[in-house]
Amino acid sequence: MKLLSTAILAILAALPSFATAQIELKLGHVGEPGSLLSAAAEEFAKNANAKLAGKAKVVVYGSSQLGSDKEMLQKMKLGTVDMVEPSTVMGSVSDIYGVFEMPYLVKDRKHMQRIEKELYWSKFEPELAKKGYKTLAIWENGYRHITNNKRPINKPADLAGIKLRVPNSKWRVNMFKAYGANPSPMKFSEVFTALQTGVMDGQENPLSQIVSGKFYEVQKYLSLTGHVYSPAYLIVSAKHFAKLPADVQKILDETAKETQAFVYAKAAKDDEALLEKMKTTDIKINVADKDAFIAASKPIYDEFAGEVPLGKEVIERAIALGKQ
């Protein structure tokens, strides 16, 4: 009887801690410390956790600790990852996201906000919902530029034969093939070694990823092409997110959207600071002929508009919003 009473007391003693067990929400991304992806995730987690006040806790796992973007999106459906901050890979989730692969489409962040307000939630989000995902907010990865070890890239012809690492995106691959490069998708976590060993001649990324990834240590040339503006997204599994307490959902959703202002302000400020940092390295910097790249981009627009449902409509409206 004494042993039974002791066992019951032990069980009862454990109940309060079980009842108040904190929900841990894993947020994964591929960015290195110092990247915009990392800064956005950390800012969101800090503010969300303050509001959650112990009801739940967002824990950030950067540097591909939880896998590649594609792997994390799959894990999220299984419930082993709660939130992911992907960028280009979204084009492999739903074709409509290839709009953001169209070169020189997004003029600036105000243009992106108009695209978000008028097109994203009405055209993109329903397509994402069909895949079982939900967007909490639109953040940023940045304007992309090219680094390589062969030559400065001034015009598309300069890319001829260059082995270029690109993200896992059909449209990014097609774009660089049209420019004459030899593009190959590769996980971000593998890029530095591929550049260092010569498996790849170059890569393309926003300055925040180039600097935080220390690609300037293994690359000779940085060409400021600004060929694509890459949004980043805070994505959750619609099914698993719906299982969270309603107040927790509300805090996460609102804080995610509030974080956009921080991200855009930091991105704008960092663009200048990161370029100045690159000027202190041994890498040679040139400004590309954007008009030449724009002229060479028409085939990829035509291909996308003809192949992807809603593609033509969304591209035309996005371009129109850039003229406002």
C-alpha cells in the first residue's frame, strides 16, 4: 500500500508540469548568421516569444540545421518542423511562384508591397493552400547578383559556359540557360565547398547571402546584376498550424506580418553596408549592363506566360503595378 501511495503521489506531482508544458515551435531556414533570412527569423522569434509569454516558444534553427528548404517543407507536413522561411524553392511547390523568378520584374520594395496587396493573397495563397501550406507573411531574401571565378559579367554573353550554382528552381535554370550559362541546382549549404573546389565556377545570391556565406573568400568577381528580387516567406503547414491554440495562432500571424517592416528597413540599409564590406575584400566588382540582360529575358517571360496557368495574367498585372 505504501508503494502504491508513493507511486500515486509521484504521478500527481508530475501533472502540473505536464499540463503547463510549453509548446516549442521550430522555425527553420538555410541562412547563415548575418544573413537577412537569419535577422528576420530572430526578430520574429524575439517579438513573438515576448507576446506568447510562455504559452509557446519559437526556436530558430538556421544554417540548414533542419535540412534544405525542400526537406524542411516536407518535414513541416509531417509535423517535425513547425515553420519554414523559404525563398526561391517556392517555385517548386507551386508554379505560380515562378513569377518571382522573372528577371527585373520587381522594381523596388514598394512595388513588392503593391504586388503582395493586390496579387499575392488572392492569386498565390489559394494555390499554396492546395498544397497544404499557409503563408503567415512575406519577408525578403533580396536582389540577386552573380559571383564567379572566370570573368566579370557585364552582359549575358559573358556567362557563356560558366558552371553556375542556382537554387532549386526550374525558371532560374531556364533563365540562365537562355543567357548561355551552365546552371546547376544545389543546396545552399554545399555552395561554398563547390566554389572552393571548382565544382562550380560561380553562383548568384543576394549580397546578404554572399557576405554571410563568405563566398568572397573563394570568388574573384562580383557582378552587380540585380537580376531577380527574391521574396522570403514565413510558411506553416495549414493542418498543423490549425491545431495550435487560437491565441497562439493569432500572435504568430500578427507578429509575422509586423516583422515585414523591420525586414524591409534592414534590407535597404544593409544593401549599402554590405557592398562597402565587399569593397574591402579582394573580389573585383563591376556593375552589369542591365538593359542587355532585360533584352535577353523576353524568352523566359514568354515561356512562363504560355506554360503556367494564371502566369500571363499575374505577370501583366505585376508589371502594371510597377508603373504606378
